[in-house]
Amino acid sequence: MTVRIEKETHRLKTMIRVSGRLKSTHLDELKTQLEAAQSRIVLDLSGVTLVDVETVRFLNACEQEGVEFLHCWPYIREWMVREKGGEE
């Protein structure tokens, strides 16, 4: 399995569910989905099984822009913190 991106738009938020191996080659598609959102964005990462360093950096940038994460695996969160230099 590579990656699967599903989007659900509600009045107050846009939920984007990501499943599979999220790698830097998939980031353009994810960016397109994020940019098209007209409301608060929530990324559900419960189905993500693998990420690479570029994806971790991208997720950090998303978080800085106000994107909320649901079900972010602890290893991904820890890697995000390390990439930021342990700011949290």
C-alpha cells in the first residue's frame, strides 16, 4: 500500500484522513488537499504506517499554520519534536 488521502468537509472543519506510507513523493497531493480546504483543517493520521524526514518537516510546518492532528502515532510526534529541536 502506498498512500490514501480522503477528505470530508463539514461546515466548521475539513477532515483529511491519511492512510499508508506517507512519503515526500505524496506531499504535493496532500498540499493540494490542504490548500483547497475552506475551513479549519484536521489531519487524521491514524492510518499512517510510515513517514520520512521530509514528511515530518511538512507536518511541523502544517502544525505551525494551525492544522490540528488526530491520532498522531507517538513515534511520529516524537520525531516532529526532535526535528523542531526539542522545543516542546
